[in-house]
Amino acid sequence: MFISREKFETFHAIRGNYSLYVKNRKDLKDDSIIRVAKEEYDVILTEKDLEEMRKNFERLMYKYIN
């Protein structure tokens, strides 16, 4: 599965700014991330995308953020 730069940057931004979206980090569940990505960033994320990004976070971070 291919994760685009836009998807990863959105995922990273939402995780980094979780306090803007939920009161407690434990509330930042997959459905919340998918909803915020669609509403605020106009990016469609799926459960598979989130799973892939968590699994390969370091590789994607090096590829897209550095």
C-alpha cells in the first residue's frame, strides 16, 4: 500500500496537535483521526492507511518529513 506525503503529513499534524481536537489524548481514536482529516484537511484516510502509517512510522517520517 502506498501512503502519500499528504496523508502522512495530515496524520502527523493531527497527532501532534491532538489537544485541538480532543480533551484527552486517549480520545484520539482512528475514527476521530479520519473525521478530522476529512473535515479540516480534505484528506481521505482509511483504517488501513492508519495501520500502515503506525507500522512504518519511522520510515515514513524519514521519507517525508526530513
